[in-house]
Amino acid sequence: MPKNNFQTQDTQGIQGQSTLRSRCLNLPKKRSFRELDRRTQVAVILAGIIELTLMFAALRDLRRRPVQLARGPKPLWAVVSCLNVLGSISYFVFGRRKDPQN
């Protein structure tokens, strides 16, 4: 008998039935990268390249920007920029101040 309600059933349910979790959520089978069609593989690779490019650009800009022209602590923006693509975009939108000399 389970100790709490959060324990899941074994991978093989009673009499060969699927588990309770897979029956309730109706999740698709997990596929590897090689099982994806060519267009999806290209889209995943391009999304990764865009994300990495934005992250490196944000970190480079943050490193070169004086402390007075950054909104908030620079180490915090570095962490936010590394989280995902939204972190890098948020740095470019909200984390930079305009240079008054230009």
C-alpha cells in the first residue's frame, strides 16, 4: 500500500495496462533527435544558434558596458542572460541605459 498519494504505479500496470500517469495525461512517445523529420531538426538547430548568439552578445555587451549604464547589478544580468533566450532579450530591452554622450 502506498505511503502517500504522490507515489506512482510501476511502469507496467495491472494486467498489462499502461500506467495511471500515461492514461491520464495521454502523453506522446518521447522521440530522439534522429527520429525527427529534417525540417524539425533544422528548426531546432537554428533555434539553438539564435539562442547562443543572443546570449553571447548580451554577455559581451554587459562586460563592456560601464556600471553606470546598466540597470541593476551586472552579475544578476549575467545570470539572467544565461537562462534562456528571454533572459538575453530582457537584458537588451530593460537592462541597458542610453549613453548620454551619444
